[in-house]
Amino acid sequence: MSPAPRLASCFLLSFFLASGLFLRGDSSLFSNDLISDTCSDCSESNPNVDYGFCVASFESYPQSDQADDLTELGRISIYILMENVTGTRDFVNGILENESLDHYVQGCLEDCSELYSDSIPTLADAAEAYDEGRYKDANIYLSSVMDASSTCEEGFAEKEGTGNSPMEKRNDNVFSLGAISLSIMSELRRRRLPNQEATSY
Ligand SMILES: *[C@@H]1O[C@H](CO)[C@@H](O)[C@H](O)[C@H]1NC(C)=O
Ligand SMILES: *[C@@H]1O[C@H](CO)[C@@H](O)[C@H](O)[C@H]1NC(C)=O
């Protein structure tokens, strides 16, 4: 290719990219930026939210793409957490089938199993409160599920020599997913009270 046409195609390409950027604002031809904008805001306002983790979590759940406002995305974040908690409970129960577990570890895993089993109905309550706009209640339920993940993890740390917690990664996931939901709800509360400072909850 001689320099002139190459330059021309370069120009055309930039023109195309630039018009794409303009179109993004109001065209459904381009996937919306709700996920990345939300994850960016959440990671800035809440140190427990990691931007990459947040985007990857929503992207792993196909309905996220169809969410067209923050309220819907927040509801999806609770569903993702619910699946994660259910999967985590199944995972613990799977390990507990091993009959040659260290006695102490077995006790910890039994506690985790109970904590996660109890978290499932708590999350159903959280989803219901969320749908009714009772964000303060939803916040309490979600926080207790996050606490359950921490309590599960702490059990393993209480005794020296028990080795790495087999639950660490899953506990971290549950905690981080909960933080995303909490962070979305605090943004929704801010929007609901445009003339007030965020209140105590
Ligand atoms: C829990 O969420 C994390 C982060 O999105 C994901 O990597 C993991 O596969 C999920 N686990 C289950 C059981 O849903
Ligand atoms: C069962 O637990 C023991 C002790 O932790 C471990 O060595 C073994 O690999 C486990 N077996 C299975 C099938 O996971």
C-alpha cells in the first residue's frame, strides 16, 4: 500500500471510531456502560469493591447485560450473591463427606455449613426488602451474610497448624459480592435523598 491510501484508511478508521463514541450515548447498537460505570463508582466509594472483580462477576451472569438501570443491576447483584452462597454451601457439604478430615477442621466446616445454610433464607429476605425499596433492612440482611463469611474464615485461623482454610477463596467471594450490593444500595439511597447528606444507615 502506498502512503496516501494508508493515510486515508487511517483517517477513515479514526472517523469511524469517533462516531462510534458519539453514538454510544443514545444508541443500543453499543452495549451499555452501566456495568463498568457502576463498578467504577462502587470501587471508588467502597474499599471492599474491586473494579475487576465487580465487572467479571456481572459479566458471568448473562442477565446483567439487559439491566437498564442501577436498581435492576442491584437486584442482579443479590441474585449473583445468592447463587454464590448456595454454591458455597454445597461446596462445604461436599468436603464434609470426606471421612478422614482432621477433627478440628471438620468442626470448622460444620460451622461454615450451618452459617451458609442460614444465609440462604436471609438472602431471600434481603431480595424481598430490596424489591420493596426497604434498603435499610436489605442492608442488615446482606451485612449478616457478609459476617457469616468472615465467621466461617475465622474458625480456621483460631487454631495453629490447621493449614490453609479450604474456604478462603469462597469466603472472599461472598464478602466481595455482598460489598457490591451494599455499595449499589448506598448509591440508590443517595439518589432518593438528593437534598440530604447520606443518613446514618
Ligand atoms: C462466586 O463468585 C465468584 C466471583 O464472581 C465466581 O468466580 C465464582 O465462580 C462464584 N461461585 C459460585 C459457586 O457461584
Ligand atoms: C480427605 O481429607 C484428608 C485429610 O485432610 C485428605 O488428605 C484427603 O485427600 C481428603 N480426601 C478427599 C477425597 O478429598
